[in-house]
Amino acid sequence: EGSASQRQTQALSLLIRRQWIEGEANERGIVVSETDGDDRTVALTAEIHAQITEPAAKSVTPDMVKAYVDANPQTMPHQRTVRFIRTKNRRAATAILNKLKRGATWFSLGATKETFDTADETKTGRAVFRAKLNRTTRYGRVVFRVIKDVPEKPVPRAQQEALAWETLAGEAQQRALDEFK
């Protein structure tokens, strides 16, 4: 696997990297328990990264989070919950529809409860959003009844702020690591 000179270059590169990490750790006052070679290098590298990323994450302010949320509002998509039966073919779907009309229960026919949102670009998903609420509908080989309609609404502010903080802290940490390298 590679020539002798390539292996020597790789070995030298590894030694230089270990020495550099040792020096960086020393400058930062980082001490890890005595371990050998790669384990020590990995431990020192992790500690160096922690010293770099923790202050970066803490640099995110409430004002930054508020500005991010204001600039990137998030909404929960329009959703519909349906009783849903998928059959082998259209004929079977029509038979299921007729059984329901004659009084069979959705449960007795093996229906599931499923939720679709506007991001669902399937033909069935689009049919669910065209259907009327509380009306049993056959579409192709599926039979369904929309039992709940939840319009699009904003994600709760606290949840948006938590996600924004994670995003901004992650970006700050990555910038700090990029500047360090």
C-alpha cells in the first residue's frame, strides 16, 4: 500500500501533527491523563476543540436569537388526519366504500389513522386536501374520510427560539473551528 517514501511522509506528517497538538494543548493549559499515542492525540484534540467551541456557542445573544426568528419565521404546515384504507385495486376500494355505506365500521375494515400535510406531494396527499371534511371518499384504490383539519399555524415562539439558538450556536462553533485551523 504505497511506496516506502509515501509511508515515511505519512509517518512524518503524523508525528508533526501530534507534536503540534501537544504544543497547542500545552499553551492552553490542557492536561489529559496519561494515555498512549493516538488516544492522547484524540483526547487533546477534543479538549482543544471544546475550548474553542464553548465560548463561540456562548457568544450567541438573546437579541441574535430574536432577530433570527423574526427573519426566519417557521410555520407548522396545514394538516389533515384521515381514516384510511388502501386496497389492491379500484374494484376492492369500491367494495370497501359500499360496505361503509351499508354500516360497516372503519375499524372492522382495517382502517388506519394517518396524517397528511401540505408537503405531501403524492396524488393521494393532494386528493386528501381536495376532499371535504367528514365525507367518505374513494380515490383510486384508497378510501378515506377526513376527520380533522388543522390549518397552517406558527410554530410556538419558544420552540422557534430553541431551534434558532441551536442553529446560531452551531454556526458560531463552526466559524471558530474554521478560523482556528
